[in-house]
Amino acid sequence: MAVLTSRATDFPRWYQDVLAKAELADNGPVRGTMVIRPYGYAIWERMQADVDARIKAAGAVNAYFPLFIPESYLRREAEHVEGFSPELAVVTIGGGKELEEPVVVRPTSETIIGEYLAKWTQSYRDLPLLLNQWANVVRWELRPRLFLRSSEFLWQEGHTAHVDEAEAAAYARRIALEVYRDFLTDVLAIPVFIGTKTRKERFAGATNTMTCEGMMGDGKALQMATSHELGQNFARAFDIDFLGADGAKHLAWTTSWGSSTRMVGGLIMAHGDDNGLRIPPRLAPTQVVVLPVRDDETVVAKAREIAAALTDAGLRVQVDARSGLSFGRRVTDAEIKGIPVRVEVGPRDLAAGNVTLVRRDTSVKAAVPLAEAAARVPALLDEVQAGLHAEALALRESRTADVTTVADAAAAAQTGFARIPWRLVGEEGEARLAEDALTVRCLQTPDGEIPPAGGDPDDLICLIARSY
Amino acid sequence: MAVLTSRATDFPRWYQDVLAKAELADNGPVRGTMVIRPYGYAIWERMQADVDARIKAAGAVNAYFPLFIPESYLRREAEHVEGFSPELAVVTIGGGKELEEPVVVRPTSETIIGEYLAKWTQSYRDLPLLLNQWANVVRWELRPRLFLRSSEFLWQEGHTAHVDEAEAAAYARRIALEVYRDFLTDVLAIPVFIGTKTRKERFAGATNTMTCEGMMGDGKALQMATSHELGQNFARAFDIDFLGADGAKHLAWTTSWGSSTRMVGGLIMAHGDDNGLRIPPRLAPTQVVVLPVRDDETVVAKAREIAAALTDAGLRVQVDARSGLSFGRRVTDAEIKGIPVRVEVGPRDLAAGNVTLVRRDTSVKAAVPLAEAAARVPALLDEVQAGLHAEALALRESRTADVTTVADAAAAAQTGFARIPWRLVGEEGEARLAEDALTVRCLQTPDGEIPPAGGDPDDLICLIARSY
């Protein structure tokens, strides 16, 4: 009997099965909350470390702002409060007493960080101010799904202030490309469509939202990270102004951008197969698992020796020699957990001076001489990394249809993405698609780039899909 | 005019001045909450990385549990709910609706993690289960002080389950010693008294609390980290049981342990002087700042060259060549921020082939040949690390008095710690001391070790102090 529901049978149930069997996450006791189990958290920690390094390379620094926001702050930006009000968790009792002003648990931090950007911005010399925080946020969810849509999730949120619109726009775009797109593509091995959101899909309070959209194994879209130009909306609401080089007061231009534990859900759905997770080697907490085929002293010792050599080569390695579990069970477990490469060490192979290397992505096995194993694995990991990306790209290409009518777009979006000139859709077409629960995922130039500022929308194409 | 209030004049005001001038933290808009500014957060990130590595070396793995806990969970352990009830923040509205069961914002996670320890513990083979999480927690504070006592703070909390009492006790002790004491001593350079809390001072729900107590610059004590044996209290409340090797059901034994952003406050108060912070080099986000004395192209270029050589030597280095600020202002800033070593690069020194190295802890300056600078700095950093520890230890020794009566203890505790046999104090003496706002910080063996399990309390000595 298969351990997991097959994806073709029931994709959502397959997803739940993977979460449970790979021990990634569990439901929390309060509806919509999530327990991230150690293996799921190890994946998130690896994502964090890589994204954090990219954010720092882009010049931003980490800070931490309070979880609790005065309710009045949210009301200062009209669209923002309208967008987030239905999802708020509100603290009304503190220290045993009814609070005079109820306090909101942050759904995002533009407002509270805006207050401090204002405080710390006096002169143009203080700008740009480039901040990021790693934090939990709360958005009450009626239809929660672990990692994809939970009432509490973990994320990073960047918030920056700039002297003018062009600099703010360039920075938001830089984050979208150099942090998010590059991380998603090069580390998560998920090809993404980049572009801007339509007015309807924009972040509440933004003047422009850039997005990275991935295709999941069932052809649906997942918004994996977004970067927003906020214009002067929050600068106006929170008095983020500065004395310019010209001696006059100016309002700053701000941006915000975020990526979250939702990416773990994207990882599962973009690469997983009927045997479980498939984690790209650059991300994988464990890149190689060494499995002694038998519970035999010589075999286990040899397995540990190989693992030590691989660790010395700079790889993340585990030996799974659990004595209570058969070899078959341990193989299944390594597959469910998506460990990119297995090194199987058996007495017969050893007698011939070999071990067996197995790729998780293709299940291809190869016997290699013991002495060469450590040298061969790094190249194999590179092949798995490239293989997963190629496979995801091939799926996306096979499921993206160029169409010329909204009706054809709606049909194509039943199984994947529809690509169509925006002028053939427009806000009216977008409203019609919404009736079928379809959305415009992004607008982009015909060659797949983020639209330039001030360009003609009629020159753009858009991607339409069902989405998570 | 001095930039900071002197410590002798007004220690609490000096502390506030350091927080503001070193740009470490700011008050949040909701009473008692805290904004951790980039420099304060960089210090916390360095603490996190080191403590996290020690926790992992002790075999625990990271996970993440929800912020929101059903109110009913807290009531399951009687002492626990009694201890935390007065400090709770309660969410009563979610998604625009009154909640059926109010939800508590976690003040600590024994209850919610207990629920999952129970779920994941079936057999003795599943134990020990060694978990840790990095998270924010909320405890409503009436007298908040940044880093020391804030309504929201950041911490790690470890939670483990074991097959028997001895193993649980040994693990809690291992964490107290190998994670907390070693980190505080070897990295933060703060000597700590270790020992157990009296019954009165124990964590709510614990059977034994081990603590690391540091002495601050004003002679007061700061509890810097604690590790608790929880006996079977939470195992009973949350049904954490397992099938033993004997085939029978047994209740597990659990522990919990934590350290928080409070350590940043301890760092400031243990090492700071009238010129600002003094950060031990092993912790410092910036270990060396290179300061060109003049805004002169050759001098600045040479400064950058030296910085590059120091960076190549594996040090964390910054060049402060801000053109708007005089050399004196930049020196003051480096002092306030507590950067362990300055390299001052001036035209006169350069003409003689030298640069000037300045230690932050002693202000001692030395001209060294340019070619030797990069080689000399690592040893100098080691000296600063050792010097700060020695100075803190000397202060503690000069301010710890051996006494033999409760009255003398109360007198000595006005300026530091009083050490006295516990049998001369007892719970009655402890109650009398409490009237003067003095507490027994810990019980320890006469040679300064954590008391052995089951030892005679009459053999122990205790340390009495005012505390934060």
C-alpha cells in the first residue's frame, strides 16, 4: 500500500499526507494556527539563512518592532485598514484589565514601522533607511491550510524609506529580483513568473505590487513573495518627512516587501511527487543520507566512514542506521522527506568495492567504487538541483497556454496558466474571471519582465490562473 | 559636556542614555513594548547564533509552536496559571467576531508544547524529545524597562521530555551549565553565580529552577537565564505518557529552559562605563572600527586597506569615514557603541609608518607599525575579552560580602551581594528580606556549584541581593 494518496487522486489530500508523513507541520489548537515540526522548521531555517544573506547584501539591516499595534494606527491609511480589518486579532484584556484602547496583533507592520521611520528620518542624509524584520504575523483565516494560509505565520517584512520615487521603485524592484526571484529560482529551483499585480490584486495601501508567481504540481498558482511601492501613502499617514538638500521639507517614498513560511508550502507542491517531498540540494537540511542496508557492524562502520568523508567535503549528511526499522522503511522515510541523494551501503556492494548512489528526483541508481563516492556526490547534487528546476519548468511550459479570449483563458486556467494580452482582458474581463475564482496573477512585458514604470498597459500580457 | 549621565550620578538614567545614544532600543507605542533598533538587534542576532549552536550541540532541535494558546490550557496546571494569570494579554476578537473561547498570547509555552509532546510520545523509543523554539512572548508589565522587563520580549524556550527523573534533571543541569553559564562566561564575559532558586522564587509549575545570576555595575543582580525541572507536573496535566521497555505506561518527566533579550540589558549594565557600552569582542557585531583621522583621500584609502586586511583575517570590521562628522564625534560614537578596538589612521602616524590601536575597555593607546597592525589586533581582542571578564569579576568580588546574620545580609545587599549559609536565613529570613525588596538569588554549594539532588539544604549557602 502506498504511504501517500497519489497526487492525481486527490492533490489536497496528498499535500496533507506529505505534511503528516514527512513530519513537517501539524494543526495548532486554536483554529488556523500551525505547529511547525522540527523537519519543517529546519527547512524554514535554511530558507531564512539564505534570504537573510540576500537582504543584507541589498543593504538592509534587521530590527524588531512590537507585535502589538494601537488600533488607531491602522486607521490612518484608509485602504490599508479596509484591507486588513476583516482579518484582525484584537487584544482587549491586558494584565487582568480591560484595555482603554484595544490593541491589534500585527497583520503586517507598515503602520508601526512607519511611525519609527518618521522618528528616525530628519534629513536627506538619513535616507535611504533600509529595515527588515523576521517575525510572526496574525491574519484570522476562515479557510486555513498549513503553510499556505494560516492564522499565524512566520515571515520577513522589509520596510524602507527613500528620498524620491525613482529610488524607492528601483529598490523595490531590486528586492523582487535579487532577493526573491533569484532565491526562488536558484535555491528553491522553482521557476517564477514575475510582474506587477493589477489594481484589484494590489497590496492594501500600495501604488504598485511586484510578485513572483510559481506553478504548483496541480497547475495552480502560488504567490511566493511580493515587493510593494507604497508611494507617499504611508509617509503621509505617519509624517515620514525630511529636510532635503534644498533646505525644504519633503515627504519620503516608502516600500515594503515580504516572504513567508508559505514558501514551504510552495516547495512541497512545486516539487513533491507521489513518494513525498523532493527538496532541492541547495536548500535541503540533509543533502545526503547514508543507509546501511543491514544492521551489521562492518556495514554500519563503513556507512559512518562514508558519511564522515561527505561531511568533510562540506555536505550536510546523516546516517540512518536506526535498528528498529527495516532498510525498506528507512528508504521510504528518506524518500518522503525528500533527501536529494541516498548512499546505500550493502554487504554485496561492499564485497565488490562499491556503494549505490540513488537520486531522489529520478530514482536513478548507480553503483560507484567506494573510493569515488565522496567525489561523485557533489556533482550528483548539482544534477538533482538542475533536474528539479528543469522538471518544474517543463511542467509550467506544458501547462501555460497562449490564448486570445477571456473565455479561452478561463478554460486554460482549469489546468494551468493562460497567457493573454492585458488589453483583451482589462478590469472588466478580470471581474468576469473572478466569478470562476480565477485571477490575473501578474502583468508582465511580452518577454517576461516586470513592466517599466509609466509604460502603456496595452503593451503588457497577463497570466491568469486558479490560485492558492 | 558628557554625552551620557554618569553611572555614579544616576545608574537608571545612564542606562536609558546608553539605550538612546547607542541606538539600541526605543519604547513601543503600546505601553511596555519595545522597538529593538538595528544595532541592538545585531547584538541579539550574535547572541542567538551562539546560543543556538550550543543548544543544537546539546542535541535539541528547533521547532515553532503557535502564539495563541486556548485559555483552558493554562488552567490545567494549577501553579502555572496562578503564576501567569496577572500578566496575560487576551485576544477576545478574531476576524471581526467575538471568540467563543478567549485566546491567550503565549507568556511561555509549557502548556501548548506539552500538548504536542504528549502527541509525539508513544514509546520510550521516542524519548528523550528535545525541542527548542525562538519566539516572542508577552507578559503584561506594570513597571516596564527596555530589555529588562518589557511586555513583549524575544527569547528561546527549550522543552524536553524524558523517561525518568534522573535523565530530566541531568539534561536541565547540562543546559544550565553548557549552554547558559558557558555562553555568559565565555562569550558575554559576565561571571555568573549558578545555583537553584528557593521554593518561593521557583518558576510557576517547576520542581526545581536553576539560575545564572550576574552582578550589574550598580551591584544589583540580574537573573540571566534559567533551566527548570518540571517533574511530572506538566506530564500529568497534558498526558505526556509512554509505553516503557517494561510494556507498562509511564508518565514522562519534563524540563524547560530559557534565555531572552534581557541578556542585552545585562550586557549593557555589566560592562558599560561612563562612555557607553563595552561589548566583549567574541560577541561584538563590529569588533574593530577603522577611523581615518582626516577626510583626506590617502588617509581614507589606507584606512580601507587596513580594514580589508583585518576582514581577511576573519574579523568583523567597519570603516567609519563619515564625512559629515569630525574625528572626535566618530571616536565618541565608537565608544558609545562599545566597539572593542579602534584603529586610528592619521597622516602624522602614517608618515612614521604607524597606526594607533585603542582598546575600548582601558582606553590604552599604542602606536604600531602599519605592517603589524592586522597581526596585532586579534591578540588585542583576546585581551579585551579577558579584561572585561576580569573587571566584572573584580567588581563582583569587591561587592560580595560573607555575612552571618540576616540583618548583615540586608545591609550588604544595599551595595552588592551577601553570601550567607541558608540555614541562617530559611524561609522566614527570606520573608523578612522581601520586606526590604531583597531576594535570595540562588542556593549553591559552598564551592559555588549547583546543589546536588537530594542534598541537605543546611549544607548550602545562599546569595542575597537587590535585583532587576
